[in-house]
Amino acid sequence: MDNVLTLPRHGDHIFVVRRATDLRLPYLHHGILDRSTRKATVIHLGGRPGRSKRGARVRRDSLRDFARGSRVYVWPHNPANVLPPEEVVTRAASRIGHGGYDMLWNNCEHFAWWAKAGKPRSLQVVVGDRLLALVVTVGQKLFNPS
């Protein structure tokens, strides 16, 4: 039963796998699920499909629009390190309309972690940073052998 997905609940940090339009590289898009009404919505930092991220803002979309046909996953936070679901949704909703998107310092993952656990964090940025450091180190060894 390894393939069974957890049903997302109110206040969950959720994500979908998307592909960057320019290079078609996969990335994760994150948001906070709000089930306080009959129609589930997601509060997330994002732009309109096909538009530049520069104008991205925190917004509320239907779960269907957020997923865009992709499978929705629940981020596996440590339960001891998260805020209560209602507080998570309240925090996320308090930022609706705010912009300031920055891929390295203020992206959708930073936003979801901030709402869920109280601290902004982006594992995609950390992994990308480490990968870049590895490429630079290998390049230096190849082109500047000592």
C-alpha cells in the first residue's frame, strides 16, 4: 500500500509537480489547503498560468485550479513542529494580495512553510544551491587541476 496518498485536510501544506515552461524542468508548487467552506481552496504564492513570476502574489484558487490536473500530495511535516490547522489557514489568508516573489528568498515553498511551521524554508533552493556548488567544484577540479 505504498502508493496510497493521504487525503489532504484543512490546513495541510500541499504540493503538485509542475514543469517550468521555458526548460520543461520539473519543480514543486506549494500551497495551504483551506477546507473551511464546501469548496476546497488553496492559498499559495503564484502567478497566472503562462505569465511571469514577477507579478506573482499570494492568492486563493480552487483546489482543481491549483492542481491543474496533477496529483496533489501532502508535505510530510513533523507534527510536533507545526501550527494548528486553523492558525495555518489564518496566517496564509492574511497574506492574500501580497507579492514580493523571489525564487531564492520568497517563493511558494517559503510561503507554505511559513504558514504551516512559522518559518520560511525552501528545500528546492537548498538542493539547487548544493547542486550548483557541486558543479562549480567539479568544474574547478577539471579545468584547474592542482
